[in-house]
Amino acid sequence: MLRFIFRLMIYTIAIGFSIYIGVQWKLQDDIKAIVARSFGPDVEFDYQKSYLTLSGRVVIVGASFFFKQKDVNITADTISYSMGSVIDTAMQNQYLGSGELPTKFNLKFNEVMLHLNPSLVKMFSQSEPRSVWQTLSSSACGDLDKIGINQYFSMGYDYIVMSGEMDLFQDPYNNQLQIEGWSEIEETLKVTYQLNLSDYQQQELLLKPDLSNIRTLNLGLKDKGFNRRKNRYCAAQTDISNRDFMQQHIASLTRKLAQADLKLTNQALSAYSLFIQPESEVNILLEPEESFSNKDFFYFSESELRRLSGFKMEVNHQTVDKIFENWSIEKYKNIKTQKGRKTLEGNPNINKRFETLLIKRSFHQEKLSNLENYMDYRVKLIRDDHKIYQGRLKRVIGKRVYIVRPIQGGEVEVSMQIDRVIDFFVYR
């Protein structure tokens, strides 16, 4: 009996090892097939190396995607995904061929970077849709009537760099889908989400999303540097302080809403003043009733929409019970969205910076006296005991410097005496 069990164990290990070697051997073809089916033949794809872990996770290092027709180049430090076990990974082409979602899926991506050039920015600017929110967010920002990609780069952003993780779990017995994860655009914004869907159709899930499929949605938005840069950029347009700009911005936004016969509540105005400040946080919860759908936005008041959708919102942990005094979707649509007057072509300084754009980023040594010039930047500090601290520079108070370091999906703040820092590096 023991001999039989021992042979069975050897046989099982041998079969598992054979499957692992087989999947590893065909991994390159599978990766190319995934890219081809996802992006089409117009994309040139390359990577430094790939490998399969014993748990069934596919890891791709140094990936590069070049979209030939649009002259767009995207690189990624690492991309990894898992569909469960090694056997599930071996069946990944079956999912792709059928167009169905896997029952379990995890995706991680680190430093996915969009490399910029003048033609790319011009293309984005021409095709970028003009929304009511863009018009409102540009209020009091000089003679701009839109905050778009041109202004984004004028604020000092030379790259779009994104990292994140997503988990997907499909329950075939009750036809429910759970999606949760986070995504962060470096020095801009971090988004966390938890989404539960029921009675969904896979083919229409992304093409025709409907609120009636949502059982719960938790959405978190945390400013990671955008508000500071935007406030500084807009204040410079009329040579005023950041504080004065925020006050003028709220007053101008209120006037634009009034032109469409809309008025914010005092509670909403207070929350919005917190929202536009650095390091603000917004949390949104949706728990729609089963009868609620997208078309309901056109017929109900704000209080009725809140009740039917289960909508709740907090800004910096401050609850917002009512946003508008007299909400109407038609009034909101009537807010003017005329074309902005400032363009990339009209700003030679932007073009000049793009011509000298650095494609490869690294840590550059800076003078310690320039610490305060690099708020919200990724930095490396070397202490006099040769310990190295890396993170985002948060603030400098007196003789102490504070940085925020990522740890286990969250963040921890670390401080030290400035006079103990012997070397200071900035990642750019």
C-alpha cells in the first residue's frame, strides 16, 4: 500500500512538472497571442524576459508596446497576471478564443509609462472630448476654459506613469462578478475600487454598462500631487497666490453654475473647497435598487436619485448629504463648453521641453538645500548611518523632513533630522 501511495505521489509530481515545463515552453507564443488579440496587428510588442512561477503566475519584464499608426510608445517595468493554477494558465487561450472572462484573474502592473512627444500631445488634444467638468475645473485659471492634456504637461508632468493591481472573481452559480483593486498615476491620483455585479452579460459588460447590474460600488479617490500642481499653475496665470486662486476658482465655478440655473448647497461648497486642496480624499458608495437604471438620471430629483442609487459621498471624511439646491440633468448639460484659447502650438516653452524630453528616468543627486522644491516627488535619502530611505517627499518642517513610503498596499510616514541626511536624490 505504501509503495502504491509513493508511486502515485511520484507520478503526480511528474505530471505536474511536465505541465509546468509545457506551459513554460509555450509561454512566449501565448503572450504574443494575447497582445495580438487585445490590440490588433498594428502593435509591435517586445519584452526583455518572461517566466512562469510555480503558482501559475505569468511575469513579463521590460515590456514595450509601439502603436505604429499613432506613433505611440508604451513601456512597462513589469506586468504579471494569474488565472489560478498552472493548468488554468495553460488554458488561457481558450478564454481568449471564446471571449469569456476567466472565473478568477489577478493582474499587476508596475510603472506602465506613456512616452510623450509633440505629435502625440497634439493628437490627444484634437481628439480629447470637451466635457462640462473640464469647463468647470478650469474656472478662474487665467484665460483658459478647459484643463486638458496641454495644461497637464504645462504643470510639469513629463510622463504618464501608472501602477496598480486588479482582482476579478466570477461566481458561475449565482452569476455574480466581483472586481476590486487600485490604480495610481504617479504624482497625480490614486483610485481604489470594489465592484459587485449581478445578472450581467459578458459581451455587454464593457460596451453597455448599466447601473441595474451594480449591486455595490465603493470608489476612493486620493490626490497624489495633481491639486498642488494645478493650483500653482493656475495661480501663476494671473500672478496670484494659491489660496487666492482657490477662492476665485470657487466663485467663478459658482457663477458658471448660476448661468445654467444651478446652485450648490453650502455643504457642497464646503466639501468642494476641501476637494481642490492637496492630498484630498473622496469616497463614493453606490448600492442601487434592482429597478434602477441609467435612464433614471433624466427623470428624478437629486433626493430621489440618492434613494434609488444608494449614493453616498464623503470628502476628507466629511459627509455630503446634498450637492445641488435645484438639480436637473438638462440644466447641467446647458453649462457652456466652448473651445479653449490656449493650445500647445501657442506655447513655445512646452514644445522646447518636449524636444529635450528624457525617455529613461533615474535618481539624480540634488542639493539638500533644494528639498522644498521637490514636494510630492519620489526621492531617495541616505542617512549618516548609510541607511537608505525611499518614498514620496511630503513636507519639510523646521529641521525635519517627512517622506511617505509604500508598505503592504498602504503607506507609512517616516521623518528624520535633515542634518543627518548626507545624500539627496530625486527620481525624474
